Amino acid sequence: MTTTKEAAKARTALLKMLREQHRETVQRTQVLLKEQKATRRSICQVMRDTPKTVPEVAEATGLPANEVLWHIIAMKKYDQVTEADMCGEYYLYQMVKESKK
């Protein structure tokens, strides 16, 4: 029967091997996540003070409207953005204010 120490060493060796085998995938994923975070920051900056429609955010950030919509819907799913009102046929989206603790 293996000891906990031996099991921990085996897990560490396995994780090291997996990281090495999937290094390129991990690096590509890290680059994509960094780009997504930068995009979200720019979208949040545009919506920081007043609610905006997707076309307004797209124009202000220079991003395609479909990409802006994708990010806004993702942020809405995690309660970072909410629908504030309507402007013609478009929803106005605003940042959810964090409660002070």
C-alpha cells in the first residue's frame, strides 16, 4: 500500500508530465483568456457611467457588434451586466454596481 507522501509524489509527476504534453494548448488558452479580459475591460469602460446599446459599445470600442453582444451576454449570465431599459429596438445594458461590504 502506498503512503500519502508517495501518492502525492506520483500526482506531482503526473501533473508535470501533463503540463509538458499540453504546453502549446495551455499557452494558446492563456493568450485567448488575456485577449478576452482586455476586450471585457474595454466594454466595461464604455458602459461604466451610462447604459449603452450593443451598437454604441461596438462603435466606441471598434469591435464588431456580434462580438460585443457575445461578451455582454456572457457578462449578463454572471450578473456583471444587466438590461437597464430600451432604446428603440435595442436593450440598454449597464454594469451591475457592486455592493460595498
